Amino acid sequence: MVTKKLCSTLVTFFLRPTVTWTRCVRHIICALSTGHEVHEESLDDFGPTIGIIQTLRPAQLKAALWFTSMLVEEVGKTEVDSQQQLVELKRKPWTAIGRLMEHSRQYYERVDANAEDAIALMRYALTYTAQDDAVICEHGIACFSVNPTHPSRCSY
């Protein structure tokens, strides 16, 4: 329960417009694999994401999947809210529309920066065969099914 609450808090933090945390999925995976704090600047030192994912124990893998599921779910909710805001902005000045469009562009760049890592995690979970923990595959399916229509996920 504590891990899920922490995942939820981290997702909320990532989605704030003023946050510069760009590669949250990889960051979570790297931190889980090492068991301690990892600086964002050193994320590329860890090698391919799939290699890092393969080192995770089942509990770590579940935590990464919970985080990714929550992230994908919140991204889906945010997309609906953004579309509603655009409809409401039709009556407002162009400067307000410009600000919203810039915010949306930055938001999508941050979300897209995580797409490959999230998909690598889901793929691994969907093919997970360890007999001692079949729940990992179920978590992978749940993660993938949260929002299958997100453009980043459909392109892979």
C-alpha cells in the first residue's frame, strides 16, 4: 500500500507543469535496480532499459509497473481535460490559447520521453515467465490496458 501511494505521489509530481523531471519511468527503473538514489544526469550510464528491467526482482518490477500504470492513467485523464480546456478557450484571447498550446507542447514532450521505457517495461512484464510470480504478467496487462489509445503507445 505504501509503495502504491508513493507511486501516485511521484506521478502527481511528474505531471506538474513546473517540474523538469523528464525521464521518470527510466529513473524509477534505475533507482529500483540499484536500491538507492540515482541522479537524473546519470541515467544514460545504466545501459539499455530492457537490461535494467531484467535485473529487477518481482517486487521491484511490480512497483515499476504500478508507477507506469498510474502515469499512463493520469496522462489519459489530462488529455481529456486539455481537450475540454481548448473548447472553453475559444471564447478567450489568443494569448491564453498560446499559453495553453505551449504548456501542451512541453507536456507531450515530457510524456513522449517516457514512451519507449514504459513500453519496454510492459513488454517485459507481458512475457514474464518466472513460475514463482505469475502476477507480473497480470500487472503488465493491467498497465497496458489502462489507456491503449495513447498515441505514444500505439506507435510501437
